[in-house]
Amino acid sequence: MQQSKWYRELADEQREDGSWGRFHTQDTKAPVKRKFVTTEAALRRARELSLPKDDPIVAKCIKYMERIVRGEETWTDNIEKHHDNGKSHMRARLFVTAADINVFDPENPVVGPMRDVFVRTLEIALSKGCFDEETWERENRDYRGPCLTGWNAYPLMILQGADCMDDEVQRKYLNYIWHRQGGVYYLADFPPASIKCLDDKKFWHWLYLLEHLSGFSLFPEFMREDALPHLLGEIDRLIHEDIVVNTVRYAEGWRDKLNRKTDTLLRIARVVVKC
């Protein structure tokens, strides 16, 4: 992979500090057009390429993110000032950054204390037997929580890959996420339980949802009944039917129909193998 043009794209645009410029929000007024409009966009690409934490590009960015979590640096993004003059936004930055580290390095020492806040907030929100959104938000308003909603991508990113909660807490939380009609913020506006076919334009959003859930130890339990058999059926369709897919993740040429199919098969397989 390090010999591919995909890797060179990441390396060419990475800055000396380990970032790719702004962390979370694009600078729409930037004078130079870049392939990776934010550091998070570059990290998502690194994750798609299965780059490990000790890859030079990833390791350099992890060092940068560690400095942010420790308060030694901050994002170059503009501060979003709401009711509290940006206090909650500045707190949320630390937890977002820790979640991005966790995707590559769940045992990183700066992540643990941040993850503990998510777990504690989750346990409080589940104290009545099911996930209570208002309880989670109350913890945020009092700055005891991460100042992020419990139904966006970042709790999913930081709560997996580590043995941080008991199975019953995880099961209740995944059940809430799995069926939440509003979907998961930053990922999709429908729940993971809403299965999509390859012919549906929303299939890629659905697969993206599953990718973000696949690191949970109970993920196979939620996939077993419907989603896994469906994905296996879609693999069979890709192999035996003339299905047109218009996305590539690994092949360096996208015009070849077989390349696009193979890339799609690989991406689905990365989810299936977690089941």
C-alpha cells in the first residue's frame, strides 16, 4: 500500500506538524484546492487503506492528536460559539480528537480518561433501562459529559476496540443505535436496522454505518439475523450479476468495471469478517 498513489496522496499533503490543516471543518476560503480538506478526511482514508498505528503517516498524526488532547495544541478550525461562548465546543474538541486516535490506537494512554467520560455518561443515560437522550444532554450541559451527542459517530469510534463496559451496557447502547430512526449524526439519517441493497444510493451510507459499528464485540449479535445474510447475498449478486457500482477504494483505475466490483467486494468483506 505504501507504494500506491493513494499513500502518496496522503504523504504529499501531510504537514510538518502531522496534520492536514483544519481538523474537523473545511476551510471553504482556502486559496489552494487539496484532496484532503480536513485532517479527519485524511484519517478516514488512512483507515480505509488499513494503515496501522505505526505507519509513519499515521504515527506522525497520532503524535499531533496527543498534543491536542493534552492541551499543548488546538485545532486551527474556527471556534463555534453558542450559548456558553464556545466552552462546550472547546471541550468537545478533546473528545473528538481522542476518538480519532482510538480508531488506530485503542490502548493509547491519552484515550483512556476520555473514553471513561463516555462510558460514565452512557451508564447514566441507560440507568432507566434504555438510552435516554435528555439525560445524556443534561450531563453535557453540566460539563460532566463529552459535550457531544450520544447518537453521533464519535461515541461509536471511542467505545469500541477496548474492554471498557460490560456486555449489558453495550447491548442496550447498540440496540438504541441500531434502531434510532434519526440515524447516526455524521454517518447516515436512517438506522443500521434499515437494510439497503447495492442498487440503492443509500447503500454506501448504510455500509459506512456498519463499518463504524464493526469494532464492537457484540456487533455479530446484531448482524446475525438480517444484515449478515443480506450482505452475503449482495456479495453473491456482485459476483454473478451485472451490477454497476461507481466507487473505488483500492484500485488505481476506476474505469474498469471489474476493479469497481472487486473494491466493493473487499469493502463488504471487511465488515463480514467481523461477524
